[in-house]
Amino acid sequence: MRASRNREIVCVLACIAGLVSTPVAANDPVDVAAATVGEKYQVNIKKLFATKCSWCHQGYGMKQADGPKLAGSSKTMEQLVKHINDGKSPMPGFKKQLSENEVQALAEYIKTLPAN
């Protein structure tokens, strides 16, 4: 019984530390999109989104809050890049705060999010 409990604790700690992935995370559309885009652009997209976008776009873009839900956006990559760079009231532009690579990564991340 004690050995079984110790294995459970080790598994939980390994998951927390990121040493092993869980099947649930593999099915999470946010994690799938973030992994794909993060690898391509070499950026922690979830951290970037959390610090710059999540104030208004909740659930990493999957939910509407003060800003609209971003998942399933019909905008093109070019439109998203322009919107991120220049803003549109009430959203500020991020041209002076983000690198071109970060803007491209955010735009592609948004396009990668599924509608539901």
C-alpha cells in the first residue's frame, strides 16, 4: 500500500515538474496550439499571451471577457498581425512592446486555436 502511494506521489511530482506529459494536456487545444507555435517561433507563447493578452482575452483566447474570444477567428494572418501591432480601440497596439517574431507567433497561435 505504501509503495503504491509513493508511486502516485512521484508521478504527480513528475507531472508538476514537466518531466512527463499527461494525456489530458495532449488533448487541450491551448496546449496543442502553444506547443506547435512555440516550437516554430522559439517562444513561450502561453507566457507571452498571459502577459500581453490575457487581461482582456481569457482562457488563453478560448473565452470572451472584456475582449472577444479569439479562438476560431476568421481574420487572416495579415489582419491579425496588423491588429496586434496597431491595435483597435479599446485594444492598444503592441508594435513597440513586441518583436516581429513575437507578433507573428501570437497571430499564428490565434489562428491555430479551434473555434470550439
